Amino acid sequence: MLTAGVRLTAALLILGQSGCTISDTTDPPISDFQSAIDWYTADSTIPGAVALVSRGDDVWSGGSGYASLSGEIMNPFVKVRIASLTKLFTATVILQMAEEGRLGLDETIVPFFERGIIDSLVILDGQSYGHRITIRMLLSHRSGVYDYADEEFYELLRADPTRRWQPLDLVRYAINSGQPYFVPDVLPPDEYGYSNTNYIMLGKIAEQIDGRAYHHLVRDRILIPLSLSSTFLAEYEAIPPPLAAGYDGASDVSSYDYSFEWASSGLVGTVGNLHEFMDALMGGRLFQNTSTLEEMKSPGGYGLGLATIITGDGVVGYGHFGQSLGFVSVMAYVPSRDACIIASMNQRTANIVSLYLDLLSLTW
């Protein structure tokens, strides 16, 4: 989950809204992957960090610091909240359904929501544009729909941390809380408006098409086939320990109800499970057609759930950043180095972009 920028381009980064050029602002004294994550947890505000880096067949994983300030040590077998990396799982489910002919990416979302929601999603200059929104626009953040995860929403969470949020509550909050970003899809090709609301709506669409709950779809279509036994949807499935505690500044937010993240940002998993997922995704093993993966990619922006991450010196990766209430995360595959980088820190204010770049610098 991340807060949105109104219009994002390939030259702009707002944390997790990849399709961007990024550069480092730190210069830690690192010599290997372990020293890289140790450098971050030396900061007393960051309890723990965990990472996995693969280069070809070589895989390194490690933890540093604490999974919780009560003393549990962080290690690669501890589950973390993966935040917006969840969007890749949701996009995969939708694209699998498209391959099966159960939906069309360019069909409108009108059949899937009540008239009042459709008419209210994007109103600009007195005109309603919700009926123009397609499934593809939701996937690529080109719907114009306002992001419910704004600062006022986080204040609501802090005031009532155990509230159970239903998906359509989040959509209605978005409708009532902010100005839509633009007329659907009326943007240059490399621009988009990042909105967690888009992926909440995609989760509801998937449920209506299949008739089963979102977490069952993810489990049956992705987790079981890949034997990802340490990945769960927060608040909808029991999560066996160990699960890292999350911190928002000095506050332990582990007791919050995370139903507000759902199909946008709600999955919990280990770095090892994320690596297996990314390996299967980028290897084409989750789709029937090789063209589906290529369609997910965008040359310099946000594709269909898969963001393009470009460093200042032009190294291209495909994946996603994420920021949750209590965690930051990254998952990216860098083709030029045959490298996969996955990392998480259990502090919302930690600089995950910088950690990604530090780990990437060691993959030569």
C-alpha cells in the first residue's frame, strides 16, 4: 500500500510507484549482502531487515536485527507483510482469467459494480466517466480513480486500529474523499495515477467471475501450484508464526486489523516464497502464453501490475516496491544480471529504495 501521486512519469518516484528512474542518496560501507542489511539495522529506528538475492543459480538470503522489539531475531524464515508486492499476485490472477477467456482486459468494469459506484468513480467538471474504465486501466493505474490510502485514511486507522474494512468500504471511501486524478486513460503512454483502489476493485472483479473469495483464488491459482506454504492473506487466513511485528515510527502496529489492504497490499510471506513466485512469473510458468508476461511489462512506466524500475545508470528491473503500515518491501528481477532482489524492513519510514540499490550494486 502506498499513497498516490496524481500523475507519475518514468522520471518520478514516489515510494513503490515504480516505472521510474531511481538514484541512491546514501553511501554505506558495504562489502557483501549481509553487511548491506546490517548497515540499515544499525539505525536504531529500524528493528529488522531481511533479504534474498539470487544471481543465476546462486541464492543468498539473510536477516539482520529483530523481527520484533520483544527480542525475536529476524531471519529469512520470518514472514513479513509484503505490501504492494501483492499487486503482482492480483494481476496474475486477472491475467490468467483473461487467458482462459473468462474476462477481457478491454471490457469495461460496468457489469461488476452497482450503478451508484460506477457513476461516482470519476466525476470531473460535472461529468461522470466511470463507465469508460476498463480492467486494463485498473491494472495499469490509468483509471483516474482516487487512491483511498491517503493520509486522512491512515489517521482513521490510527484512531480505530481494529476496525474491519470491507473491500467496497474502501472504494466508497475513495469516492467520497478526494478528486479523481484524470479522465480514464487520457494520459501520455508513460504516465499513470497510482491508486490502491484499482486493485481492490480488481479483487472484487475476480471474485465475481469465479464465485470464490479472493484468497482462495490466489491460493488455488498461485500458492498451491508453486508450493508456497508460507504465504497468506492477512485477516482472511490464519497466519502461523513467526510473523514480524511492524513499526510506524515508534509505534508497534502489529495489532491493527489489516483488512484495509486486501487485494492491493494484504499478503504476508517469506522472502523465499517471494523468490519462488518471481522465478515462476518471470520464467513464464504462471501463464499459458509467453505474450502475457510481455504484455505485463512497460518500457518505462507501470505495466499490468508489473512496474519497470530503472536506476540512474540505466539498469532495468521488473517488479514492485511496497509500503505498508509497519513495513517496506521490494521485489525485482534484473534481466541484464539474471538477478532477483527481494527485501523487507519492518519500519514504515525505512528507505527501501536505497536498500534495493545497495543490494543491486553487489550483483555484478
